[in-house]
Amino acid sequence: MTKPAGTVAAVVFFLATLGLAQAPSEKQSYVIMAPVGNVQLRAGASTSVEMDFRIGSEFHINSHHPKADYLIPTVLKLNAPEQLTVADLKYPEGEEMAFAFAPNDKLSVYSGDFSINAVLKAPAKAAAGSYPVKGELRFQACDHSACYPPRSIPVQFQVTVVKK
Amino acid sequence: MKRNALVFVVLVGAIIGMLAAGKYLDRTRKHGPLKMVGNVKGVQAPDFDLPTLDGRRVKLSDFRGKAVLLNFWATWCSPCQIEMPWFVELQKQYGKDGLVVLGVAMDDSEPSKIAEFAHEMGVNYPVLLGTDQVSDDFGDVQFLPTTFYIDRDGVIVDKAAGLFSRGEIENNIKKILASSRNSGAPQTSRASVGNTLAPPPKDAP
């Protein structure tokens, strides 16, 4: 990522987090995603892409492996174009936390910042070019006394495939 | 250089202003005896016709003359699970006085899964399958649990968004049980119920 683009991305993420610091409106999203810089990938190789998310203060979301079947896990779905494949997704471990509404029960949650890593592969025959990877992050948020319906936010970044 | 400094100062000022406004709004959201979302206190509760988990259909108006605790919940809502055993106990305790607890499940899950969950929680009151329409009718229920306390005349006496203590729930139940049965009263008199609860009439059930 070039320096100006990185600065702009950082400013955008910072300003977006200010929205999370505000009193949440009933329709707002409780999670935002930081911009991902342009990813470069050689044909025939693989690379890891880190996607950074920030959860609004006072909120938490279930981890990818919540402790009960009835809880809704955080799930990232990525749709790669034909020239790419999503080989793996690595979620962080959830943090075991107890909340005022159930002080004796620990839940596996994400709060604050968390990252998900995607391993992308480009076949050797992949044509050089820039390809969008799109998807969505589905999560279900709660605060200290209430829970909010499941939501999804869009996830998108650009991958540039270069020939060997 | 001076221009950059000015931009920096303006940016910092704007950020501080936004954070201060957010903090103020957040305080107003968190405090207060009950979170009132929308002006529903004293309003006639909208009627609905919803299916139950066992295939019956239930209208809110079926319970006119009863005090109704209408609880919106979902299986994925951990705070909701804290209240449910209280509702079970309170239904047992105050059912003879005219309390009816109704759960409205806002899940997208299969009814069988909701039924299984309710069974595990020992729920002894009807669970209805909620719809977006009912949520909208009740002022767009955005977070769970949300509970409406509806008096014997079908008027919303209070609305609690989020988890509250058993004591607060019981106090609200006592309020709606104390309301007189006055079906057919004009809307204007019903609208005052939220602020001036009438003592229970001698012949109240």
C-alpha cells in the first residue's frame, strides 16, 4: 500500500470508529471493518490476508465457536473470483468473559479489535489482473443487558495477481 | 505549515465534540428506571394474531380483562434466559390474580428448535412465533429482551428494553394487575393509565 493510501485508510478507519464511540442508534452496525490494502499475489502461489474489525465499546459478539448451540457464531463468507480460491479462514480464539446478566456463565466472545486471516491461492494459470474479493461478516452483538438481532456487514478487498 | 496546524486543531476539536455528544447521549440511554423506546406508554397495545408453538393461534385481545406481560425474546439472547425462569415463577405466583405471560420468539429458527429451547427453560406460558410486522406494530423492537406491561384494558403501562431485575419486573406486574377492568372506555381515559393507575375495584378478578 502506498503511503498516502495508507494514511487515508487509517484516517477513514479512525473516523469510522468515532461512530462506534457514539450512542448507538437502533439501526447501526456494531462492527466495522478496516480497509484492506491492495493484496498482491503471484500466480501459482498463496498469501495470507488479514482483515481487521473493530467492535463498538460496550458491545461484544459471539466468537466463531460460541459455547452453546443456540448462540449465533461470527462467520465470514468470502466469494472469490474464478482466478482465486479461499484456501482457509483462521478465526481468533474467543475471549472467555462473564457478563452482569450471567456472572457465573462464561461466554466465548470477541470484543474490541479482532482479526480474521484468509489464505488465498492463485492457480498457476491465473491471468494477471486485479480481482475483487467480496463477502460478508455475520455476527450477533449484545451489550451488558440486551442483545441485538444478527447483522451482516460487507467485506471487500482487491487482489492483484501478477505473473511469475 | 500554519494551514496544517489549523486543520489539526479543527479536527481535534471536532473529535472532542463528537465524543462529548456521544457520551452525553450514551448516559441518557443507560440511565432511568426503564428504557422507554418510542412513546408507547399509555397507548392501546396493538392487537395481533400469532401462531403458538403448538399450532394454535392467539390474539392479544383474547386476554382483555387480564394483565399481560408481553416478552419479546430469542433463543440466541443470553440476557433473555435470565428473565425466563422469573417469568415462570411470576406466572405461577400471580396467575391466579389475572396475570398472563406471553413470550414472543423473534428467532428465524425452526419452531421445533424454539420449542425445544422453551421446554429446556421450563417455560409454562404460551410462546408465540413473532413476525417483523408485530415488532413494527410495537414500535420496532430492536433489542431483546423487550417487555411490554399491558393492563387489563389493553393499555401499555410500561416498556422495558433490556434486562431488568426480578424486583423491577414484579413491581410492573403489580402495576398492571392493579389496573381496573374498564373495557370499552374511551381512548382518552385509557391514555392516562400509564401515569395515574386506578386502584383495583372490589370486584376485580
